[in-house]
Amino acid sequence: MTDTDAPVVPAASGPDPDWWRQATVYQVYPRSFADTDGDGLGNVAGVTEKVPYLAALGVDAVWLSPFYPSELADGGYDVADYRDVDPRLGTLEDFDAMVAAAHAAGLKVIVDIVPNHTSDQHVWFQEALAAGPGSAARARYVFRDGLGEDGATPPSTWQSNFGGSAWTRLTLPDGTPEQWYLHLFAPEQPDLDWSNPEVREDFHTTLRFWSDRGVDGFRVDVAHGLAKDLVEPLRDANPKDFGLPVDGSDPLYDRDEVHEIFEGWRRVFDEYDPPRTAVAEAWVARERVSLYARPTELGQAFNFELTRAPWDADAFRTIIESNLLLAAESGASSTWVLSNHDVVRHPSRYGLPDGADGGEADTDAWLLSGGTDPELDRDRWLRRARAATLLMLALPGSAYLYQGEELGLHEVAELRVEDLQDPVWTRSSHQRKGRDGSRVPLPWTPEAPAYGFSSTTAHLPQPAWFADVAASVQDGDPGSTLTFYRTALDARHRLQQGEELDWVDAGDPQVVHVARHEGWHSVTNFGTADVALPAGTVLVASGPLAEGVDGAARLPGETTVWLDPRG
Ligand code: NOJ
């Protein structure tokens, strides 16, 4: 890999080093966002083209999932070169133009960084294959001899997150079996060995490469996986379904040594003015998430609890309360996520049967049924989703939005199995359809062939119902989800001050009433029957209000309102 002399593009962050604390961040999945060159695959220029749309939506920052050269074994999370743009998505010049356009519109830019594993096409892995056992090239990865007399048994029982063993055995061109290598995800994603100083140094170079190009922050993939206990004999890891221990004792995830790596990253971020920001993807026990968010490390960590929460007042209360406390302890601000490229979109999750918690077991079964069992009541579940979104946007901290949620998109559960791209489908022996249903290219207009996404057919099939929910159809419609998001984000900007949250006793367990300050209250009715609307001026509502027999406005079920109780 060579480091090029990147032009220094100043960040638009201005003098405020705390811009991220309460930002609204919009996640772009680049291959499915907008295609300007007619190959059916979204590209970097597509993001540039949509900067005015994002600015008008009212978000503060855009986070790009990987756009790097990749064989797409895992939707771009298999990176072949960390310091370039996939030629199918554009060039570094296109990237610079995108950053310049975003900054000119007042938007920050966050890029995804994937440090746990490279692609098997990465020059390092190719060198490791050629160099053979015991070489320095292999020491960048985790190669081991197999167990048993003929070495045919994998070096440990570790399982891939996508299903099957986390080890793959190499075979020489003449068919002779060789060493095994570790991959916590697909076989095309070999894990790096982070105890190797060369690996650490190279990622510092990558962080500087993008920071020098004006990037404002980083989203850190599998942050909890970098440090591993590789002392032999390799110990069994905790079964995925039981959650991780809280004492850092799992050999693969959330080990205490990982924090030293991120202290090194912080030193790189602080070379810049304003310092570059970061958010950790760390699927660890609740009380350990905030360790990654310490100001001496990444500064912020994803709180994914709302992506697994049922539509339930108590569940939301507990999640909000505990995560605000934990964020305060670490000196970070909390983060909130309802949807992203790894989970079923939240309107569809809210349609699962009562008792389902939105976890993988429930969503996998529903996806396997092609979205027919249960059948979605699209309007009702969208109503809940809008109410959840408005509550989320009232909370102190950063809200991460996923492309298309502002259009009220449901999961595309009807994808045919022959169209699936996610490695989860094959690695799970066809037991899990995976994540493609949230990654279908966006509908911008109702027209063929790709609803404004591309001038040709999109790389994942788009359903016919996209015509009804396209951005252009919703634009200007006062009742549309797009208008609702624009209104809510605009109000959030105007109302936001301080990072406090007070709980107001609504006297009804189904009602969650919180106050950011005296002029900004948020009230959510999780029940189905309408309830009295607290006194005040309604600032934003997630849906139409109801009317009581006395003609007074009431708060319907499955609805959130923001109120100014003073007038
Ligand atoms: C988390 C990413 O969000 C997901 O899409 C990816 O498959 C894994 N990390 C592996 O990189």
C-alpha cells in the first residue's frame, strides 16, 4: 500500500469541537443510495448529487458505509485497499468533491473504518498466501496449524458471525492442505492480528489519510473485536446467544487490551483541529459500551438497544434512562439508533407479533416467510415507527438515521432468494435470509427503470410499492413521512439546548413523558386508546391528533407529540 500526498481539504467543522455531541447523523449505504453513471450501483458522485437533499432534510452529518475497493463478499465490509475509492464507485477526486460539497452545505462527513479484518484481496493477504507459514507476512493475520495428526481439525471451536467455523484451511495449488486462518465473518474477510505493530501503524496512516482529506470523523467497525487472546491452546469463546461476559474474559471480544489501541487512535484524532471524532460499533454488555466512548478513546459508542426493543413503554424507559447514565459516566453523549444496514427496518420490526423483541430469531423467521407471516399492516407499523423516531429525536445525544427511513421505508422482505447478496444466506445454510432487505436502492422518483436511483436496473430488485413512497412523491405532501422528518429535524435544531432530560410522571404506564427544558417536552402514547394531551402548544406531532367529545385535542395511541407547555 502506498500513501499518496492527499490535498489538505479543511474540515467544515469550524471552531466547535463538540459538534458531534448532539448531531443527527444520516447513514448512506453508498452502493444503494444514488447512481449517476448508470451501472446500477450507487456511487460517490451520487452522494454529492444528493447533498442538497440531505441539507434540506436537516441532518448535521453524513456517514458513508464503506466505498473502498472491495470484492463485495460482505457489502464492502471486505476492504481491499483502505486508502482508495472502489473504481465502480468513483475516484479519490470524486471523494474530495463530495466532501467539499458536504462541507459547503454545512454537513460533516464520517467514514467507516474496518480494522478487524481486511478483504482476502488485500495486498497483505495475498502476500501472506505467497509467503508461507512462519513469515512476517502471515504474522499480520491469524494463521495457525490445524489440530490432530493431519491438521484437519480447525485450531479452535470459534464460530463465524455469519455461521460455520471461523477458520478456513488453505490448500496449495497442488492440492496439499496447509495452515488455517481466522475470519470472524466471511472467509473472504481474514482477521488481522492487532498485536502486530505494523498493523497498528498502518491504521494510523489510514486515519491520517482520510483526516487530511477533510473527513470529520470515523465509524469504527467491530471495535470490540480487535484484541484477541491468541495464547495456545485457544480457549472456547462465549456462545453468541448468551451475550458477552462483563469482565473482559472472552478470548475474542471486548477484551481490556482493546482500549490501548483506541488510546493510540485518539492521539491521532487530536493531531487535528478540531479533533476528528469517532463512534464505536461495539456489541458488548451495556455496562461495557461506555468504555469505548471515553474521551481518551473513541469519544462515542453506538447504543443499539433500540434496534432490539419491542414497541413497549417500559422497554423504552429503561433503555433511555440507563444509556443516559452510562454516557454521562464516560463523559460522552449517548447515541440512538432505530435502523441501520444490519437490522430489519424499524417500521417492519414493530409489526412482529406481541412478545417478539425484534431480535434476530423473530426477524429471521419473518424474512424467511417472505414477509407474509405475519402480514404487515403497513400504515399501523409506520405510525409506531414515526412515534418512536420523534421520541428518539427528543433525546439528548446523537441520533443516527439510516437512508430511506425518512421515506418510511419498510424492509423489502419479498426479495427472492436467488437475488440475495448477503453472505449470511449461504453461511447459515439458507436458514437466515440476511440483511439485503434493508439495503435495496432508494426510490427517488416513481419512474422506471429504478425509481430514480439509476438509469438502469438496480443491483438489488426494488419492489413495485416503491413508486408510492418515492422521495419526489412525498416532497411537499404535508402528511408524508419525509415532511415529518424535515419538520422534526428543523424543530430539533431550534429547540436543542443543554444535554439534560427530566422525566415527567404522566400517571399512565403507557405514556412516556420527558422534558428537555421548559420549552420542549415530548410525550409518547405507547397504548392504542387516546389519552388527554398535556397542556401546551403542539410543536410537532408524529401523526394526526384525535378530538375528544368536548372538542379538545387528544393524544391518540401510537403517537408522539412535542409540546411547549408554557403556551
Ligand atoms: C458490522 C457491519 O455493520 C456489518 O455490516 C458487517 O457485516 C460486519 N461488521 C463485518 O464487517
